[in-house]
Amino acid sequence: MIEHESKKSDSQSLRKDIGIFIRESRISKSLTGAQLGNLLDVSQQQISRYENGITSINIETLDTILQILDIEWSEFYRKVLMVDVTNQMGKNKDSFPFYLHI
């Protein structure tokens, strides 16, 4: 597999992990997708696209979602990014996820 395809696969996996985290966090706060969408001024369909990993989420929107859901960035880091790093390293002990490359 060429490096570009590997990065694409890694980014899709990360989008899905972020989406799952958002969905689970939203549900734990007893919010519907429509309610979260209203708070963000986006459609319920857009929330669904984020939660299903179909659409990338920008850092500003993610920050707003975390604020709405009363989640610290450190919790997001522990539950999403560190898990992703661990999973990626398990696949190939000599590589790091694309977003850790400098």
C-alpha cells in the first residue's frame, strides 16, 4: 500500500473514532442529534455525518461540541487520540498515526 492510501485509511479511522465519541457523549447528555445540531446551528443530518465519520470535523466545531457536551480536551485526548495511537501502533510497531508525524 502506498503511503497516501495508508494516511487516507488512518484518517477515515480517526474520523469514525471521533464520531463514535461524539455520539456516545451526546447520548450520555440526553441530547438528540437534532438538539445538538440546533445548538451548533447545523442540521441533524450534518451531526449524523460527523457521528458516522462521513464528514471531517474542523477543530473549531469540535471545540464547540466539546464545550456543549461539557467535555474537557484532556478527556477527548485520552478516549479518542490515545486509543487511536495505541491501535495504530498495534498494526505496525514502527509507525505512528499520520497526525503525530512531524
